[in-house]
Amino acid sequence: MAQSETVRALVLRKAGEGIASAVERVPESALPEGDVTVRISHSTLNYKDGMILKGLGTIVRSYPHVPGVDFAGVVEHTTSPLYQPGDDVILTGWRVGEERWGGYATKARVRAEWLVPMPPGLDARRAMALGTAGFTAMLAVTTLEAEGLSPGDGEVLVTGAAGGVGSVAVALLARLGYVVAASTGRVEAHAYLRALGATRLMDRATLAAAPQRPLQRERWAGAVENVGGTTLAAVAAQMRYGSAIAVCGNTGGNETPLSVIPLLLRGVRLVGIASVMVPLPQRQAAWHRLARLLPRDVLDTLTSSIAPLDHLPALADAILNGKVRGRTVIDLGLCKEITRG
């Protein structure tokens, strides 16, 4: 009987009304179609991954499924002229880990145009200390700059600051010379956020309630808003004239009691940050800027833990409940990469 290569992967299967997960060996032939096969060395845990691991929403439509919306690794085989075997690459977005099998495996097969070459100054582990969260934070900061924000304009607020997007946003803004106010409900994260560059720490409770008036004292020159819900409404009421809010998340809910008054009387702009389908040139520019701005010690500070695949289901509840600080990197090197059966 011919031997066939198998890939070690975290596989989700329907189990009644819930989801069961197990680390399995699956045939390499079962990987989705694509023109590049990547041997994965590292992945990461995002909020969306937590939802997928728990079977929440309708993000995944078909099972069995291999989750993981991010990965980094080395091109093993390609029929595309864009890459050669041995190239180091990153993938975030493009519905990988959602509509098609993703990065919680020792190999993935994808389309070449979804990949980004590893920028100088990054390696796979540190790229996954950024992942979708870091990429989203970079898009948010770039967007605020395009809306006119400059260092010296005043304090920039980051909500959900101890989470993945928030942590990277704090670090990026501080490196660029902004004065950063970090909002978090985790007192134990204050030293961590100060190490990333936050100059003011705020209890998230001060922004948790819907504002009593649509306009309050002008405080923030810009904001990276990761919470949504009533927090977005509270932040909008305190924005300075002509400022912008980069809206990146909805951990506090999809619905917001937002008044249009700050938009009409102060010219406050809400800009949604969507990272999944960003075109390649913009994607490459963001990754290169991340690599330039954040030195290795900052990236290592962002990484709170390194976990093998079988630890991920237990971490899903933690990230959904705001208990994961910074970024969690999954080291596929802790798994046996290729077996034969």
C-alpha cells in the first residue's frame, strides 16, 4: 500500500448543537485547491478564531473544518511565478480559516495573491505576534493619519487597549510620537500598557455607559475604538472638532446608541477598518511599516504566551471574555509536522 503524507491539524466537527475539536492527521490531498502550499511554522489566536472554535455565529458553514485565520511559514510547493520554494510568507484574511481551511495545521494550500512576502526585520514568530490584530491596528493608525491626525494634535484614545488590536495600536502610536490614552478594564495590564507606551490609563467603566448628552468636553484628537456598543457612543461625544474614530471591533456589542450630533456639529468622522479583503499593495505597505516601526523587544512584549494546537480550545473562552492579554502565538514546531501512514 502506498504511503501518503498527512498533515497535523486542529479539526472542528459538528457535535449535536455544539462543536468538537481534536488534533488529527488529515491527508494532504484534503487541503483546499490553490497554487501555493505553505509549510506553516506559526499561527496566532484572534477574537474571530475564538468565535470559530466555539462555533459562534455563522462564520463557518461547512464541517469538518480547520480554523486559523492567520499563519506564517515557508513555501514548500508552488505553480505560481510569484513565489519560489523556500520563500518566507505571511497570510491574514481572505476568508482563510473561515470559508476554507486555515492555519491551525502544519500545512496550508492557498492562492498566491493572498500571501505577503515576509518583510525584512520580521520572522514567522514575530509576524504572528502581530497577525490580523497587528495588521488591523496598522490600518487603523494609517487611516487616522490620512484623516489628518498628526503627533502634537492631542491625546489619542485606544479602547480595549489590552487586547490584540489595542495593544499593537498603543505601541504603534507611541512609536510615532503620539500621546496615548489606553482604556482597559484590567488593572493588572496597566504596567504592560505603560511598557508599550501608554501615558494615560483609563478604567473602561468611564466609557461604558451611553452619554447623557450628545456632546461632552472635547478630549480626543483621534481614537482607535475596539469595543463598539455604548463605548463607541461615549467616545464620539468626547471627540475634538474635525477628528476621526477608526472603528475596529464590536466586543461590546453590534448596536450603539450613537447620536449624529458629534458628526454634524463637530465634523467627527467614523471610519470602519476592514482587514480581510485589503488589496495586496496596501497589505504589503502595512506589513513593511509594521516591521520598520516595531522593534523585536516590543513584539516580544506583545506576545503573552506560546501554545501548541491542542491548547487552543481552552483559550477560546479566555479571548472571548477579554482574558487574553496581547497576542498568543501558536508554535506549530511543537507539533510533529509530517507523518506517514
